[in-house]
Amino acid sequence: MPRFSVIIPCFKVQGYLRECLDSVLEQSYRDVEVIAVDDRSPDGCGAILDEYAARDERVRALHLPENVGLGRARNAGMPHATGDYLFFLDSDDTLTPGALRALADRLAQTADPDVLVFDYARTYWWGGTRRNALARVLAQAGEGTFTAAERPEILSLLMVVWNKVYRRDFVEREGFAFPPGYYEDTPWTFPVLLSAGRIATLDRICLNYRQRRRGSILSTTSRRHFDIHEQYERVFAYLDARPELAGWRPFLHAKMGEHCLDVLAKPDRLPPSARRAFFRRTAELFRAHRPEGAAVPAGLRVLEGGYAAYRVRREAGRAGRELERRARQARAAAAGRLARGRSAVRALRPLDPHLVVYSAFSHRGVLGDPAAIYHKAREIAPHLRGVWVVRDEETAAAAAAALPPDAEYVLLGSAGYRRVTERAAFFVNNVNWPGALAKRPGSVHIHTHQGTPLKYMGADLLTKPGARYGLDVPQMLRRADRWDYSLVANRHSELVWERAYPCRFRSVRTGSPRNDVLVGADADHGRRVRARLGVPDGHTVVLYAPTCRDYRRGGYVERIDLARFAADLGAGRTLVVRLHPSLAAGPARGMGLAELHRRGVLIDATDEPHVTDLMLASDVLVTDYSALMFDYANLDRPIVVHADDLAAYTASRGTYFDITAEAPGHVARSYRELAWLFASGAWRDEEAARLRAAFAGRFCEFDDGRAAERVVRTLLLGEEMPAPATARLPAPAAARDLLTSW
């Protein structure tokens, strides 16, 4: 008996069906049967199902004699199911890699609940991906099981059948079945969740919910949307037959009103001639099922009046929103004129020679090189007033926690921001300042960059149209024209920045201020970070830090099965994962990383604000093309490069040299090679040490532990200070290649 019975109804989806079936059959977890139901589809769906059934014994194809619709096609598949759990998968959707394994593990962990609710992501026809906006409900549900009464917020999730798996004997005992109609999921989902004695959740994206440009049933303009009323009648009939569920009537009454008004509000659902009748039927249903003595929510009181009043209220709402929009525009224009007037007055005032304005990573907080320079200035030049620019109140709160008690910060675009940027003598940033910030004569802009460049940057992106998508390179260069100084950690960076940003700055061989802590690292720092992360004593810490990809919309490409990698590392080793900051708020972590962290398989350190802490806490770095490797080389600890998609990465983004030819350690070109490096111990052998030393000599040549001090003394205070001592090696091969290519 298989663990999962995946029931897939099929109708006019021949263009998507193979992808759907492959997403199930190619899962690493294979204890599954597929019951695919051809709902008398007029296209090639039936032949595709027969083809798959002939070559995979786990697939059974059912061919219905007539078209019965989505719900009854699911019903047709249920009697043939033999699995412990039923999984109703729509034939244009797909499972994510590792989904069934994650579901099976969670079911085992929660001792086979009646229902397991999991997360999904909408995948759009134009290539975008957006995670379920209510994913937090799953994360907040806890480790154990619960009932809907204990956590009613579970009913706020999208009322669909395919974001859950159901214990088959529970479904059979309760006699659940799908009715015909457009909205067949409603009278299934509410009764199932209200009746379930044990519900569990999985905070992991297990399904990609395809948003088709055309062909979605619920996006079709038709009178068939009146079906929603009949489906809610079924829900209330279910309540009537079970007095113990009577307490849910006020909730479902409100839910029904909200759902029907939502359908009415969408312009692509109902023909104009049917809108009045739909409203009237909704109002009748709302009155008929209103619980005695229950108050009507303010947003639903419109159902107590007529359709004319509803239209007046709706148009009034639109008009009010338009008036508010225009008022906001007028207020913004007036504020802009006032601000420009004030700026013109302030521009006549002299610059404050002791005022330094800092920002990092598009105003995300006290981070990177600017943070290192700020802290050093506080130490050796306390008369300098440092002010941080942060993007919003949430960032400001985090910044305040990282700053000394008397430190200052301003919100981007605020009056305080305008005051300090109009008077500051110095600006320190690792990202360009907004275009509206005018550089006053005599002010000094110091650009720190974000590390040694491997991938193409700036003007070099003009030859890579995919990588510069959405990026205005000429505008970027106009903003870079404000730079006075460009900090570099090696001659390779010096050459690249002068090519990528053909502007008027002067390159300064200071080293990277953020790396001072790595050069002067002490063992206690790393031990404290390990303890905070929960790393067991004595474990070898493997830090995996992949970068984003330009050849995939959204930037995330799962190159490694993280659960497998953590297991293959073996006992005594802890895998710590840090995704690229651009991926931190997207769906990438929901594809399994957050769930593996919850289960203790690995540590998700993506939210750690200071990556230097993670480097100091680790024993080895595994990366692909991240600039982190250039900083990590200062620690003289092993680095492994996983470059299984180098050709695609180079073609889409471009690299200044071949990292596999001038690597900081061993290179793995497949997962098999990566696992072997750790299993054999080669990751830390003599060859790895030789490669690492050569790499550090080339790319850490100006990192002497005094970079921040050098910036403060020479650029902020105007003092003299010795340049960093270097081995004065010949120009590295990468630099020679750049010189000859120009």
C-alpha cells in the first residue's frame, strides 16, 4: 500500500500535463501511486495518460465516458486509491522537488494527522513567482497537531483542495465527496477542516500553482459563477446535520458574504446583465443563513440593502479613493516645492566638515564596509558626527539595536535626511546614493563596493542584456560620477572598477574595512557565534553560501539537495546555509530551507545580519560564484567551489576570469564530486592549502587588518598613513588577462 495516492483530473491541459506528471514521478520519494482521470478531454490528454501508464507501473489511467467536471472526476479516482493519504493535484500545477519526502517526514513526525496543510507559490505565465501571502499561518501553527477550533486562522487560507493531503480512512469514514460545479472546493474544504480531529501544517512550498494567461475556470466570464451560492448552501446543510458545529455558523456566514462580494467585485467574472441578479441571490442567502442575534460586519452591511445602494457605495468608494490619490499627489507636490525651497536656502550654508553620512546595501542598516568605517571613526575620531540613512522604521529599529546609544540615524527621504545630506562633508556607501541627492562642491563621496568582483558589473553589463534586465546602466554611471574615492582590496578590483565604472574617481588601496575583523580574528568570536546558532560542541561547520542567478527570473536556482548534502556530510558536521540577500524575502526559503531548519537538519542563517560572524564560526566555505570567497580567503580556511553550471552563469552574467582555473580550493563540477571531496577529506588536503595560499596572495593583498583605520585617517581626517604592506607579487593572471583584453 503506497503512502500517497495522487489523483489528477485532466481536461484540456495537454500542454501542461507532462510537466505535472513528471513532477510527481521524478520525486526522490517514490512510494506513490498516480490515478489520472481523463475527464473525456477532447485534446491529447488521454493518449498522454496511456503513454505514462504503459511505462510506469505507478500510474493508472482512467477514461470517463462523459465529461463530468473537476469535482466528480476527483470522485471517480477515489475508489481506486489505495494509499494512506489522498493528494488531489490539478493537472496544470506541479510539485516542487523534494515535496513528497517533506510531506512524508512531516506526517511521520505528527503521527499521521487527519489533514496536513502545506504551502504553495503562484507561478505566473510571464515567469514570476510569488509565495502564498498567508504562509505565516503555517509557520505559526507549531510543531504538533490541532483542531480548527484551536487555530481558526487555518480557515483564512485559500479554500482549495490541493494545498492539503488527507488521510484516506478519515475521508472514507466521514463520506466526503466533491459536488459538481465551479466552486466545488468550498463544500469540501470547510467540512473537512471542521471535522478533522488532528490537523498539522508544513511550512514548505510543495506545489507550484500555475497562473495561466487564459483557460482558468474561475477567471471565465459566465453565469456559472452563480454556482457559489449552491455550494455555500451545501456548507450550511453540513452544519445543520451536525449540531456540534453550530458555533461555526457566524464565521461561515461572514465568509460566505465576503466570498460572494469578492466574486461580484471582479470585472471578469459576471456578465454585466447578471450582476444585479447575482447580488440579489447573495443577499437572499445572507439573510436566510444569518445567525440569530449575530452582528453584521461593517463590510457586509451592504447586503442588507438593494443593488442600487451597493452600486452607489461601490462608486463612492472608487471616487473616494481617486480623490485621496489626487490629494496625496497634491500634498507630495507641495511638499516637494517646499523641500526644494529649503534645500536652496541650505545650499548657501557651508558644509559641516565634521558630518559624515553612512549607508549600506540600499539603506538596510549598519552593515558591511560602511559599518566598519563608522565604528573605527567613533574610536579614533570621536569629533566626527556619523549619521546613518535607513529605509524604513523597521530597519531603523534594527539599526538602533546595532548602534551605540548616542548614535544617530535618519529615514530615507525624511526632513532629517534632507538636512544631513545637504550639509554633510563626507558620504560613505557601498551602493549608489539616490539620483535626487545632489553632490555639493567640496563634499567627498567614498564608495566602498561590496567585495571583489568576479561577475560583470557596471558598464560591462551592457554586453549582457539578461543580467542588466531592469537596470539603467547609464543612470548608474551618472550616479557613480559623484564618487571621489573607490576603495580596493587588490589590483584585480582596481582594474575592474576603473573599467566597469568609467567615471572620475580615484582608486585607493586601503583594503576592505569589513575584513579587518577576519584578519585579526580570534577563536572566541567564532565560538560565541556557534553557541548562538546552536552548533553542537566539536562539530565541523560547513558554510554554504550560493549566489543568485541571472538566467532564472527571481534569481534562485536550487543547485544542491540540501537535505542530502547535510546527510552526506556525516556525523560531527553541521551545515549552515546563507542565501544571497536578494533571495531572503522571496520564495527560495519556502522551497525547503525553512522546513529543514525547523527539523534541525541544517541551520538557515540567511537572516544573520553580519556575514563575517558566519565566516568566523565556520571551518570551511562551500560556494559557487559568490564574492564571499574573496573575503573568506583572509581566514586561511578551506574553500570549495561548486561550479556545476559555470557555462550558464558565465553566458548570462559574465565573469572577469575563470574561477575554476584560478580557484581558492578544490572545484566540484557535480554534486557527486562535491560529496566525494568531503567524504574523502580532500577538501582540506595539501593541494587545497596550496590553491588557497595562491588565491589569498592575489586577492587579499591589501587586507592587513587596518583598512578602516586607513580610510578614517587618510580620507576623513586628511592624515598620512602607510599603504598596506604587500608581497609585491607580479600582476596576477586574472589582472594580466584584463589588461590584455582591454
